[in-house]
Amino acid sequence: MPHMIIEYSGNVAEHHDIDALLGALQRATLGLEVAPVAGVRIRAIRADEYRIADSSDENHAYIAMVARLGPGRDDATKARLIETLLDAGEAQLATEVSPLVIAWSLEVQEIDANYRVNRNHIAAAMKK
């Protein structure tokens, strides 16, 4: 863990490099050392149908992120995760010229260990 799910309005991809954004978020996540490397998952989902505010400006955009964590992280760690990831995402997109005005959000969700099964074979494969 953490697992990051990034949903973004389709116009973001028209002006920004989504893979570069994912890379920046991955580096930021790994730098926090809140989870083993093999547990980090980051994925992005493009929304091609969306409405933002009153729909009066095609340059309005959004990036909504959810970070799902296993139990046991304290509030300070979760707050640090939020600030670090938002800062990393905004900094990455600031390297590119764009007319977009982006609404960013990030929510941290703690996974209930009683209702989660993890069969991760990546850690063992990474040791080989």
C-alpha cells in the first residue's frame, strides 16, 4: 500500500503528460516510505464525460485522487501523504504550459483489514 486512484477530466490529457504525472506521484509516494515498494499501485482513469462548475469554461478541469492505505498509519502520516502528493502533482503539471484551471482533491481512505485479501506475488518476484 498505498494504492492511488487518480480520476481526471479528459481535457487534462489534452494539455498534460499523464504518465509524467503518475511518475511524479510514484516518486513522491516512494519517498515517504509509508509502504513497501512492492505495495505501491498508481493508476489513472480518464473521464471523457464530465461537468465542472457551471460548464461555462472549457478550461476548467479536475484531478481527484484517492489514496487507500492499510490500517495503522497515524494522522500526521496521512496528512503528510496528502500534502506531499498534492504538492508533487501540482509541481509536475506546473512544468507544462496549459490554459487549464484545475480543481485538485485527495482523499485518504483506510482499508479495513478484516475485509481485505492481499495475494501480492510482486514482492517475492522482486527478491529474485
